[in-house]
Amino acid sequence: MCLGVPGRIDKIWQGDGVRMAAVDFGGVRKEVCLEFLPDIEVGDYTIVHVGFALTKLDEKSALETLELMRSVGLLDEEFGLVADPNEGLR
């Protein structure tokens, strides 16, 4: 499954002419493309899907969504942290 996941922007930089960010998804950090959101800033929350920040989100909504996703196991599944008894953590 591939979901849009809320995360907080920790750092922004230009890489090869593309605006990029380090985004924290409740403890998991990933590099994300910000080209669709030129006005987003460090500290803002965004919904990320397949490595692209798609929309700005308020902090309350982002944290509630992260907690809900965590409580039903979707964060672990989305970030490949699901335990498989045949393979260990993947």
C-alpha cells in the first residue's frame, strides 16, 4: 500500500536545481521533493506521497493523522518496518 503520510520539514536545500527537504514522519526521516510547494518552510507540515510533498497541512491535523496511522500499524507498513516471520524486519 502506498499512502500520503504527514511529516514535518526539518531542513530545506537545493539539489541539482530541485528544492528538496528532510522530512520527519514521527521518527522516520526521508528526503522529499518540494517542487510542488515552493512556499513551504522549515517547521511546516506536509502530506508526502511517493517522495513528493503535495500539500501543506496544519500541525494539529498532521499529528492526529500520524497517531492514527501509527495506532493501526500503517506507518510501519508504509516505511517497510513490518515484521515478517519468514524474513525478519523488512
